[in-house]
Amino acid sequence: MFPIFGFVGLAICVFILVILLNASVYIFREYERGVLFTLGRFTGVKGPGLVLIIPAIQQLVRVDLRTVVLEVPTQDVISRDNVSVRVNAVVYFRVVDPKKAIVEVANFFNATSQLSQTMLRSVLGKHQLDDMLAEREKLNLAIQLALDAQADSWGIKVSNVEIKQVDLTETMIRAIARQAEAERERRAKVIHAEGELQASEKLYQAAHVLAQEPQAILLRYLETLTVIGADKNTTVVFPLPMDLLSSFLGDKNKASH
């Protein structure tokens, strides 16, 4: 009987020893750290590599230091010019201080997610719709700086924020299309008016030059008759100003004398 009890006792001791070793030995990868608590008090950050602790007295909490990609759910945002849009984004962050990430906040991932949603609505609400559509890089930086300042107390570093999509209502899409069409019409009218102004300036210059030489006016008059008479299917009665001929003939008589 005694050998049997001795064998059972040895097996129990080995089993307890294995459990104790399993509870006291931790292996941390290069991107992991362990926040160590001794009797409930923070006593340091361990890792990477092999870490031994005293079971039932010490406790380790694993923390991943790799960059986390956080998908921010679609948020309803009212812009500064009172336009309702739906915006979603992606936030890239990582833990830089394992102690703060465990001690200062209950769940740093959930806290960062909720903060990202709040900051997305807060920052975009200060800008107009045109800024959301045309200046995303500027808004991304503004959201990233605001998030990073708030999450710093949790040992979190927000490295980047990207606005993925800005969804507009059908009514707003039609309004923007009408605005773009009106802008194109305005530009066309301005270009046409500028062309008319330039043409009038050139005509004024041409009239000023022709007024100094009556013969040039007559030649221009005859050229116009030639152009009109090129069409054989039409007959045009074109009055000939006698003052032009008189000035031309007068210059010719002077030349003959």
C-alpha cells in the first residue's frame, strides 16, 4: 500500500510543480511587453524574452506594441455651413508606454476607438463642406494632432488618420451639380465678355489708323465689296460714299499738277 501512496504523492507533486512552472514562466516576443504587478502594485515592464514571476504574488499583463489599424465607424457630421454628411475614417496608432496603456485606462483600444469617433465629428464640424471634399490632407492632419494630444496620457501614439469617404445626400449631390454648372456658365460668359472687350480695343485701334489715311479706308471699302461679290448667286446694292472718292480724286489731281 505504501509504495502506491508514495507514487500517487509523487505524481501530485510533479503535477503541482508543472502548474507552478507554467504560471511562473512567460515568453514575450520582440513586439510584446509585460506589465508586472506585485501584490497589486506596478513594479515594472518586462520583456522581450524569458520572464519569471512568483505565482499568486506577481501578475503579468501582455501588451502588443505593433501599429493597430482602427476602422472608425461611419459618423453623421454637420459641417460649418450646415450640410449633413456621413464620414468614415481609418486611424493608425500604437502603444508607446505599456504602463500608461494598462494603468491609466481600462481598455485602451476601446477608449481610442470612442475618442476617434468624437474627434472626427468635432474637427470636421468646424469646417465647411468644400474643405471636406478638397482639403482632406489638411483635415487628416488636424484630426491626427487632436487625437494624439488626447491619447498621449494613455501611452498611445496616433501616427496617421485617413478620411476614407464622405457621403452626401442625393439632394446635396444635385445642388453641387447645379452649382458646378452655374460656375461653368459664369466662366463662359466672362471669357466671352473678355473676348468682346479685346475685339473692341482692336477695332478702335484699327479705326484710329484708318482715320489717318483716307486711301486706306477706300481700299478697305473696296476689299469688302470684293468679298461680298464673290458669291455669284446674290446681288448686293452697296452705296459708295462720295466723300471717299472725292478725297481720293483730290489727292490724284494734286499729284498730276
